[in-house]
Amino acid sequence: MAGTLNKVMLIGHTGDDVKMMYFEGGGSIGRFPLATNEDYVNKSTGERVTSTEWHNIVVRNKAAEICEKYLKKGDKVYIEGRLKTRKWQDTEGKDRYSTEVQCMEFTFLSPKGENQNLSSGGNAQQPEGQVSQNVQSNNNAISAEADSSPVVNQVEEEDDLPF
């Protein structure tokens, strides 16, 4: 295979509310932890074990603002993105590394009542400025498919071809 791939897909529960950072140029970043669980039975003891893995999620700009508004601690969410490792120095000057999931697409999976209307399209994609457009275009695409399907059926019924 000639190319490479850096893609992560997670379904989990948020471990905290989204923490926002705003920048002078108008950009923003939202960060939150996401927990994924694995259940299995320990063969030696026969008891059920749950193993939890924590992931650091980073969302940018308009998508971050949507997450801040609608995601709360404990909500279930689908995250799609890529892994990014950052190097930084702690207060003692030691090099530290942090691996994050740079979120490129998300879908809210927890029911939210009235708030569910905005996220029912469920997708918010980056790049910046296209988040609300993508949510809207997804909804339009769904309604367009629903409108066009009866037309296709009518054409098939009128066609008398034997094959």
C-alpha cells in the first residue's frame, strides 16, 4: 500500500463538560475527555471485568462552540478524527507528550429533547465555517432523497422492458 491512514472512530461517554479556549483572531478550541469501555470475562477467575480507556478530544472553532452548547458530562457521542501527538514541557522543564484525537466529525447520540433538533442531522464537520452548512446540507440531502424516491418508483412501474 502506497499511502498512509490516520483515522480514529470512537463511541463513548464524555468525562466532563467541554472546556473552551478562545483566541484573538476569533478562533476557538474545545477539549473534553471521552471514555470508551471494554467488557470481558476473566478466564482465570470467571468474573466480568470492565476496562475503561480515556481519550483526549480536541474540537475547533464552530464545531467546538456547538459541542460546548450541547455536550454535557456523561453524554454519549460518536467522534471521528485523527491522532495527533503534542510535545510540551512541564514546570520542571521535562519533555512531556500528549496524544489527542483531533475531531473532524461528530454525532450526538444521547437524546436531548428540544436540543436534539439541531443535532438530529448529527454531523458537524470541519473546516471552519462549514459546520452549520454541513448540518443543513445533510438534512436537505435526506429530504431530497425522500422526495425523489417516489419518482424513481413511478418510472420503474411505467417501464415495460422485459429485462
